[in-house]
Amino acid sequence: MQAQVYPHGANPQMPRGSFVSVGGVPNPGGSSQPPNYLAQPMMMQPGMVAPVMQQPMYPTTGTMTPMGAIPVQQFQPIPIANPIAPMFYQYPDDHPTSQHMSKLASKLSYTKKLKVVQEITLLEACCGCEQQNIYNIYDETNGGIHILQANEKSDTCTRLCCNPAHSLMVEISDARDPEDVIVTMERPGLDCGICAKPCLPCFVCMPACGEEVTLHGGRVKGPAGNVEAPAPMAMMRQGSAFESPFNPKIEIKPAVQQVGGEDVTLSITGPTFFGGCSELCCRSSFPVTNSKGENAGQITKMPPRNFCSCLDEIATDSDTYIVDFSEGSCPEDKAAILASAILADYMFFEGDSGMCRRDPVRPSKIKCTLIECYCCGCVCPFNLELDNSGGGGGA
């Protein structure tokens, strides 16, 4: 039996005046007669093979292109696997925290590098009186735009007596509107009254003895350790002495453990030696890794750029950090790494009160911190003391 094949979708059962070509496109020209090559069925002879229409070699959405027209390639976006899974608790869309996360995404979605610069306070530089820290955050990926500002909120008495392990809140807000707080860091520490973390900064034998910071969406009220209506997104915890005795470690985990989620999603590991006069010529790097051990970014304490910056480093605790993010990091992860950079500044680079300073008991003596060493949660400085007699000593 000879098969009849109707090429290009022609159907002899359809009226000739209602001929429709491939894809439902009417016969061009408005003629009621189909083209000659479609008017009659093609008879298959023995040994012939039925023609097969070649499929387009480009991705389409399922509709075919009319004959004679230039095909429009409708490419579908190829999803890129995120090496760092989002770790934050997913609040409902109408929750205020979700609104703050939308603002955070608009600031951090398209950046791969941030620059964090601590402002120099005139009173602190002249008198050595510790002031509330202010950090200006710039988007280095897009021309160094000033996008965020972090402002410390702490009690004056607690800050003067217990620095740098004092309790504090750091509000990260829009650089153009400091009142528009996007994220708040809650850090319980030493207080003049009841201490939430009385063992700071000493030997970390258990998690309760180490640093712990909670990241909230928006502005929260109340003192650190006892906030009202908390909206936690993530937590940062210092590793114990048994986990990492000679390298400081900060673990980032979800504030609300989700079903099937990982306990620790990001880990930040620092060097054994850092700070002091070594800051004038050496960088201190804090690599960030995910739960699989893959690179997720890096926090780098930068040395001074010029002579004026060198004087600032010597006389004050003003610092500059570069925060790099790996490809595929979500805005929530970037916010947690940024907050960890600020936490690292308080933990490792705020305690020296400047590389060189006068002894408050003996004003003739000048003390210089050569370098600092991390050991089981403690930061041990190696100091050089000079006095009018020319003697010196190390500690």
C-alpha cells in the first residue's frame, strides 16, 4: 500500500479557502488557493523515504516560525546554582523583616566587594576617650558608591569601662538616611551592671563564654541581650578553644533552625598573629568558607595607604576592611559576612587603643604594641615599653 504524505502540515480534508500553514499562520497574500506544492498530495514510490522536518537548533518556547520569516530565538534563562544556600529564616511577605530584606537586596545584590572604613573621631584621637564607632561602607564593584553606614549604639559608662568587650548595638542603615535602619547587630557583652557575657574576652571553654551576635531585620528596641520584639535572621558565634585553639573562628548559622537545614552555614577563620605594629605593613586575612569547605568570600584588614593613614593607625583604632564575596552569594549571606567584619574589628583590633599610647599611671612611659597573638579565645599582646630613662621591656 502506498502511503500519502502531506508535507508542511497540509490537510486535504480542510476547505481550500481556509488553508492554514504551520503554526496556525494564514496563507500569505490572502489567496484562497494553497501554494502549488501543497495542492496535491505527494505519492510515495517504492524505495522513497518520507521527508522529516528538521527541528530548530535553538531553544524555543514551543511555537514554530512561519515559512519565510526570520526565526526569533527566545532563549530561556539558565539558572545558576548558588554555592551558598540561603540560611535565613523566611518570614511571611507582610512581615516587617521581609521588607527590610528587600531593601538589603537592593543594596547588596549586585556587589562583589565592599570597603568598610571606620571614621576617625577627633575627641578619641586627641584624648583617647573611646567614642561610638561609625563605619562607612562603600560598594567597590560599582565605583566606590557610599551605600551603607553602621552606627554603634552603646552606653557611655559601659563603653569607657569595658571597651572593647562592652555590650552594644550596631545599626546598619542607608547611607542617605541614617534613620532608615535595615539591619541591627545585637552583641551582649560586659556591662557596668549585670553582665550578659562576664567571661569576655577570656578563655572560651564553651559557647556561652565566647562572642555571640544576633542579626535582626530593621531597628530593635531594648538593651543588648534583652531586646523587645526580636526579629532574628542569623547568629554569629565564636568557636571554642577546643574547636580552634590558635586560630580565631566565627561561625554563622540560622537564628531559627529550619527543618532539614544545616546548623552552621558559613565559617570565618582568622590568623594566629595580627594587629599591633604589624598592621602598618601586613594584611590580616579572614577566609570565609561554606559548610562544604568551599570558598565563600574573604575579610581583609588593610594596611595604611599613605603617611597620613599611617599616623591615624598609630594614634587611633581606625581601621579599613575589604570584604569580598564569592560568585552566587545571596544578599542575606553578604549581610552576615559584612556584620562579621564589624564583629572581627571589635574582637581583634579595638583592644589595642592605638599602636602607641602613654601609660595613664606614668605619663612618661610610652607603650607600643608590636603584635598580638590569639590563644584559646584570648588576645595576647606583645608590648614594648619606653620611658625617659631609655629602658625598655616586652610583655
